[in-house]
Amino acid sequence: MVGQVGSGYSSGAYRWWASNATASATYSNAELTAGYSPWQVTGMPDSPGGDNGTAWAPPAEDGGAEWLEVYYLRALVPTELNIYENCGPGFVREVEAQNEQTAEWLTIWQGHDPTTEAPGVFSVPLGGNSFPAHIFRIHVDTAVPGWNEIDAVEVVGNPPG
């Protein structure tokens, strides 16, 4: 097991925080580091619960489908993805990873995000995957009532090979 946070499914040796991020859209269309921009999900969690500009927010409350891509400096064979939701939890619907070797996007989790309290951590178990990845795309449904925000995303996994 790895640390206190997580689903208990992980057997990864490394924990890394996102170093960069992009999104289909964002509440803030200003500079890269502006409040609510995708860049706000980089690094460790730093947002208290509730609406906060130190997290990524999609452009509209109850707006529909959006996505957030997170990038890591090195590829890992992922065993878990920890998504820190600080406002309007329960809106993650799918996680894709870009296979480091083929550049193909593969769905590695799909379902209902059970997170009910914010702040909260949705720990996505990915133990059945065997390919290295350093880019992940998180699909969300912002039709979940209220503003939906992500503070940070941590990948847990093992080095390739």
C-alpha cells in the first residue's frame, strides 16, 4: 500500500503531482496562472473546500461535459489516480490515459464518481493497466448541481519495465 490517501487498490511505488494541465474550457480565460485556470491543478492540493480560485473550474455551473488533461514529468504504469475535488463533488465520469509507447488514448476507468463531500478525494483504481502514461484526460459532467472544481490530481504507479 502507498500512504494514507487512496482506495486501497494501489500497489504503486511512486506518487507524483501534475506538472501542467489544459482543459476543454475554463471559467477564467485570462492568463495561464489566473484563478480557476487548468494550471491551478498542478502541484499538491492547496484549496480549502468550497468555491476557490486555486482550483480548476469549468466555464459554466451545471453546464455539461468538459475535460481536464493533466501532465506528469515522467511516465508511470498507473495503479491509481487521486482526484482532489474541492467543490461540487461526484462529477468525474471517465479517465483516459495516453499510452506512452503508441500515443493511443485508452479509457482506463469509466463509471460513477462516488465522492459526496467536498473537499474529497476520488481515488480511481487502475491496477489492471500495464502500459506507461504521463498524460491523463479526466472527463467530467458539470450537470452535477453547483460549481464543480478540481484542486489537484496525483498519479500513483510504478516505473515502466
